[in-house]
Amino acid sequence: MHSAANPCSAPRNRERGFTLVEVIVVLSVVLLLSGIAVPLLTSYIEDARRTRAEAECKVLGAALMSCWKDVGVVPARSDLGVNGTVSVLLSGPTKPTVNPWNATHQWATDGMSATLGDVLDNHLLRNTPNGAAGGAYPVTGSNRWRGPYTNGPAPLDPWGRPYIINVRSGWSIDATNYKRLFVLSAGGDGIISTVYTAMATTAITGDDVGFLLSER
């Protein structure tokens, strides 16, 4: 008489786990794929940031040019209402008190200055140059402020730093310097590379992302 098969006595080799060699092979494949995928993903993210920065530079530039056309002067007014005073406008809610870029640059220094720098929103979103209603652009007459010129606050760039507009080039009469007006982002490296003097031959250089608004 044959006894019934005991399932507990079945061979155990069907239940064996992975061998050390198999684990090493799987991990090697995963690491290899990760080594390929991570740089590609990083590159795609950086490309997307640069594309966004280029688009925002154009939008901010168009808004500034609209204001310029309306008021008849480049938006570079002081809190006392004196035109042609501000050298650099920065995007963002407030002027930074600590350099947000990864190197010093005269545009950064001017932008953070109490007199040479201002927030872009004070000219395009609010008619309060340097935060003062007393310095407002005229709101009557043919050359008047017709803003707001932006749909909300001007954003920081995709790397979390202010966009820069060297408005000095819009009002300076220097024979050699300040001839090209840009909207700029310092790009992924956070270093402003474009030359401060903005001569007629100055181009956007280094890792900077930008848009040329005007030249004389």
C-alpha cells in the first residue's frame, strides 16, 4: 500500500533565493542604468530651465518696453521723481540685501544699491519708483503710466535668482559704454558673465540667458 505524498517533503530547491552572484549582477545593471538616466534627466531639467528663462526674459522685456513707450522715458525713475537715476532693475519681491549670485558683479552691486537699484515691480506693476508714491510717473497726459504692465509680480529666474535689467543703458549718453540694454539671468552657474559696460559689441556671454531690448 502506497502512502500519500507529503507536500512538506517536496524538494526545497524550488524555494531557493537569489545567489550572491545574481544579486551583484542585478545591482550592477541597476547602477549602470542609473548612471545613464541621471545625467540625461539632469540635462533635460537644465534645458527646460533655460527655455523658461529665455521666455521670461522676453516677457519682462516686452513689459518694460511698453512702459517705456507710454511714459516716454526708460523706467529708471528715483523715489523723488527724477528720471534717468536708476542703473539696474531686479525682479523679485524685494531688493536682495545679500548677493544672491555666485560672484560679485557691478550690476549686482548697483541692483542692491539704495539709489542705483530698484525692484522691477515698482515700475511695471505699481507706480511707486523705489517704493515711493511721491516719485510716481504721471498718470495724465499723453506720456502717462498706463500699467500695470505685468500680470502679477515679476518672477525670479528658474534658479531662484533675480532677473537683471541694466536700464542705465536706456538713459546714459556715454559715447562708448552703456549702449546695449538687456534682460538677463545669470543662468545655472549663478555667475553674471555679460560685461557691465555694455558697449555696442557686447554680447550675452558665459552661462547667462538673456534678451537684447535695445541698442544705440
